[in-house]
Amino acid sequence: MYLTHLECPRCNATYEPDRLHNLCACKSPLLARYDLDTLADDVQRSDMERGRDDMWRFAAFLPAAESDIISLGEGMTPLYELDGLGGALGIESLMIKDEGYNPTGTFKARGASCGISMASRLGAECVAMPTAGNAGGAWSAYAARAGLDCVIAMPEDAPEITMKECVLYGAHTYLVRGLISDAGKLINNACEKYGWFDVSTLKEPYRIEGKKTMGLELAMQLGWRVPDVIVYPAGGGVGLIGIWKALDELQQVGWIGEERPRMVAVQAEGCAPLVEAFERGDTESNFWDNAETLAGGIRVPKALGDFLVLEAVYASDGCAVSVTEDAIVDTMRRVARVDGAFLCPEAAAAVAGVARMREDGDLESDEEVMIINTGSGLKYSDLVESDLPCIDKDEAILPPGE
Amino acid sequence: MYLTHLECPRCNATYEPDRLHNLCACKSPLLARYDLDTLADDVQRSDMERGRDDMWRFAAFLPAAESDIISLGEGMTPLYELDGLGGALGIESLMIKDEGYNPTGTFKARGASCGISMASRLGAECVAMPTAGNAGGAWSAYAARAGLDCVIAMPEDAPEITMKECVLYGAHTYLVRGLISDAGKLINNACEKYGWFDVSTLKEPYRIEGKKTMGLELAMQLGWRVPDVIVYPAGGGVGLIGIWKALDELQQVGWIGEERPRMVAVQAEGCAPLVEAFERGDTESNFWDNAETLAGGIRVPKALGDFLVLEAVYASDGCAVSVTEDAIVDTMRRVARVDGAFLCPEAAAAVAGVARMREDGDLESDEEVMIINTGSGLKYSDLVESDLPCIDKDEAILPPGE
């Protein structure tokens, strides 16, 4: 256990890690800090190359003790190449880190595993959150496993499959006639009234620590180095912030050098507050009115951690780009057909962002690009048509094309 | 590359591995054989404890050369405990090997990765198969990745999500008014007419080699030993045969001893040909008329490899048990609620089979039990209700129970 304290990245206030905390008094999210000098003395990077088949292999960089861990085998997801699409875009190496191969089918499982492990350890009895869908599924599953009550509020237009997950795992689930921000206010009010622990995005400090393991893993998987570019579909942006934090910690313990990937945040044209802020050169985003995109995970009008996302983008000489709805759907289909991968629409947006960067001359063909597929496309089968021929058993199958 | 030849387990005929083969002349499936003595000289089991994050870490035990591999990061799935349900059933260790965390969400990805790698290497241009659903999704994905044509026939009542997968990956997909056996005949006829390679279950020898990696992995994950009992939901039974073959090969190279788990095949009462054969003490099963169960993956009236499944069950002092439809659905819900895992109905049947064995006195509390969750429950969300309260943004969220 190398966790020492929580720190506010905005006002530098510090907090003890031994009890439940939400935001800093200044309303900023809090970040977990570790005694990385001692960690570097105790642990070698080669120690990480074998061990548990889940993200807790990296327990030295995480806040929970062995006995606290609530795990369903999350993390240690594979990398593979999109050779077909990469070739079409003129990119030598276009890699996917596939977070669809996780409990509940998304990278939300990493945050939920770490967040619930800590909430349970620190005495929470009921956790509550608003969600666009996938986070609700993940936190409901881990809360069930930990024996915690869980209250979920989601917009009535959230994907039905995520509603079903919450119900199946026994969460107390409400649909809300409104946006995720409306659901957030309802949860906030209920938490104040009933003393539930609010686990909304970045309102507690440990979800990001779980997400951070994506960065720890990808560096190890590349042989303790980083790709040239990491492309991330940014909604709340916790994954991007987490990866950035991971690389910083890996450098501090001397396991990687000072090279950093360019961090690219991709959003949909119908909800692009980070892109707008980036284009203005601002360090915070404005609330995006009438947010609209079929990629629900990036339909976030104003992220609590927007300043941290933009900080990483600027510091890494990265960028923020937006893509159309048509590009998202077309890319999803194209990647499936040429590379056999069923990406979620958010990751399809990220791949479309790569295509856009190539068109705009913002990406060289020899840059090694890694895209985070934040979830399995199987949760988005509504986007696929299946109008198929139906034949009798005495009919015949014809060759493709006939 | 340690592959030496293909062998018929029924008549012992041998075949060269360098060209496409279907069944033996005697109509039995063929099995791949390796030069395990040389493998044992060249490779140590500790070499397997680090490396690729997918099943191809075990390439020494597989037929494809590095350059042949068609991979989407399949395998190396985690183990975790069902403490809640295990406690309720009075079992000290009830483990899941979760094959839902795979490309296309099921263990079918292992077989497809190996099968397509070899079909592509050996010159197939078009692969064809009947499927109840999940195999179609997996083989379509890997065929797309390899650039092969793929023809799929499935009963019209197959899960819609698997139809969509086939379409998305660009397979030429037919629905058939009939059973999977009718679809199989249509595929067989088309393969004979057009020269397509028939990749039906066990009709080519390499799907089982991919499935075998489950056995290699689980032994490594337990520290090069085996659990007391492996419980497997048996449809075609390839996974069970593959695990059994893996343990045999691991013993031959000296990486495990001669201990074997009791191999348990679980089926649904509405389609239990292997259970019926087991209860009669027979070495083959009879065709099960009017097969009926909501767990489509185990709705197989007569498996081509039935004799191999029963051989493993008898040799290991295992058994075959059947469970009711109600037990399947109840178990799926209960495991989600107490342990946070969304099993597929086939695996829920396996867990229900464990409960039945406990009731019948066929399982001791200190036996270490491992269940193969053959796929993600996310592909079966139809089985979950989601009739949720919908509130306005000026209403209030109430505590659980009110």
C-alpha cells in the first residue's frame, strides 16, 4: 500500500485517504497520490510482467489492499492491429486496446472495481450515481458483488440493455425524463438527504485510479514504452485523465522515459465542448446546449474534469477533433467488415477522428496510433440492420453475390 | 511448430496436416497430434507465465505458425470466485472461468481464431457453417479479418444479436425455417456443390485446438494443477473435449501430474441426449427429438463428438446431469444479484447443475469447482425484465424499499 493522501489538482489542498471524500472544498475533483519513491525501491517493472490476469496485477499503483479488492477479472485487455483500416488510411500501425473484453462489456468496469473496493472498505453502505448507461451497469455489478446498496438514475433514452443490467444486478434504478445532468441533480439531492455516497464521475477519487490501469497496461504491453498518439473518445474524459496520470507515475518510478504520446480527444459534432474549448485555446469548456449524438458515452455537455483533459491535450501537443454522426456509423461498419472488430460507437468516433486527422494533415503515416475501444459493440446492436433472407429446408444456399 | 499429423480417435487412421481436411473416412472427427517430446525439451512451463495477452501465448501447443495467426485478442480470460452462491450452496470454492471476455462475447472466438488461421493458411477461400448463433458471430468476425468469404445458415429463431453480428461482419447469412440440423444439411449440400470449406462443429480439426487453450490456461492459472471438478454446459461438447485433450497434453509434457478433474456435462431437461446416454452407461447418444431449451448453445440433439464427451466423463469419474428451464433462469438472476456476474443461460445451467449435484450428494463441500461461463450474458438481455419507474426532474428519488 503506497497510497499517501488525496490532493486537489486545482488548489493543492490535501486530504487524508482513510475516509470517504467527494470533491475538494474548492469543488475540484481530488486525485490519489502515492509514495512513488518507496514503490520504486520495492517493486521492479519486470514484477508486473506476470501475475494476476486482471488490472489488480498493478495493485502497487492502486489504493486498495489485497483484502479490499472487489474483482470480476477486469482489465488486462489485449492490443491488436486494425491492419485493414490502417492500410486504407495510410497508417502503418493503428492499434486497438479493446476494453470490450471486460465485465459488463466496457472500461467502466475498471473504475467500478476500484471505486467500489474503496467505498466498501471505507464504510459506504449505499452508493448512488447518475449515468448515461454503461457506468450504471458496471457499478451495479460491483455493488452487488460487494453487498452494497446501489441507486442509479438514468435518462429515459439510455440504452435498454444498460437498464436491464442495473435491474438484473439488483440496483434501485430510476429513469428520468430529462438529461444526465437532471439525473445528477436528483442523485445529488438524494445523497444529501439520505447520506448515500455519491459516486458520480470524478466526484469520488478512486474511479480514475481504476481507469488509470489502462495506461499502466498499455505501456507494459508495448515493452515499457508509449505509442506516438493515443486517441480517446471523450465524454467525461476520466479514461484520458487516468492514462495521463498513469504515464506520469510510470515516469516517476523510472519505468518509462519522458516521452509522451500526443493525447487526442475525439467528440461528436453534436456535442463537442472540449473541441470548442481547444479551438479557442481555453483551459475549460462551456456547457454545450442541446447535446445530441448517438454515441451516448460522449454525450456529456460539460465534464467536471474538462480542465484536466485539456491540460493533458495541451501538455502533450495533442488536439481535440469532432466527427459527424454519419462518420461514426460508417466507421463502425467498416471496421467490422475489414478488421473483424465490433467497436462501440464512441470508439468508432475515435477511429473517424483518426481519419479526419489524416485528411487534415495532422497525423503522419509512421506515427503509431492507439485507440481505446471503450466498450463492446454488442451493447449497440440496435445500430445494425438484420433483414435476412429466410429459406425452407428444401431450398438451396447460393454462392455469395448470386 | 510441433504439429505432426491428424489422427482419427475412432479408427486410428492418420492424415497429413498440410492440407484442408474434414472428417476421417470413417466419419469420425479428426484430432491434431503434436511432437510433445520435442516440445517438452524446447519449452518450459515457466515460459508460459508471461507473453502475449491472448491464447496464442500457447502457440507451442497450437497448429498455426506465428505468421498465420488471425487474432482479435481472444483467450487469457480470468478466473474469479462466486463466493455468494458458493456459500449458499455450501461449496468452499466455486470458480468461474469467464469466457464472456472474448471477441464476439463468447468462447467461440477461440475456436474461430484457430480454425480460421488454419483455413486461411491451407488455402480455403470460402468457409461455411450452420450455427445456433454464437459460432456464426465468431467465425464471421475472424473470416472478415482474414479476408475469407463466409456463408452462415442459422435457424430463424436464433438470437437476433447473432444474426446482426454475421451481417455486420459481412458474412453471407441465411435464416432457415427448421432446426440447426436442417441448416447443417443445406450447408453440407452447398459445400459439396461449390467447394467451400465446411467448418461445422468438429467437421474440421482445428476449432477444438483453439478451445483446448481453455484447459492450458486454467491449469497455468491455478499454478499448474487442476481443480477437483470442471462443470461444462454441453451442446456440441467441443470445449469439454478440448479441455480434456489439453490436460492430457500437459501431462505428456510433464507440466501437470496425472490428477484429473471430474468432468461434468450439464444439459437442459428439454435436450439431454448426453445425460440419457450417461444414465444408460452408453458410449454414444441418441438423437433427441423435439429439442427445447432457452439456452440455445446446448440445444444440440446429437453431437458429432458425443463419444468423446462421454469418454472424458467416464474416464474422469465425472457425470452428466440435466436441469430445468426454471432453474436456468433463476440461477442466472441469482448469480447476478449475489456475485455481480451476468452469466449466459448455458453457464447458468451449469451452475444449476452444481446445485443439483449438491442436493443429490454428488459433490462434497471441499471440492474445488470450476464452471466455464461460455459467453457473456449481455447477448441474452431478452431474458431480463426492465419495467422501471420513470420520474420527472422535479420529483425525488426514494430510498431502496420505499
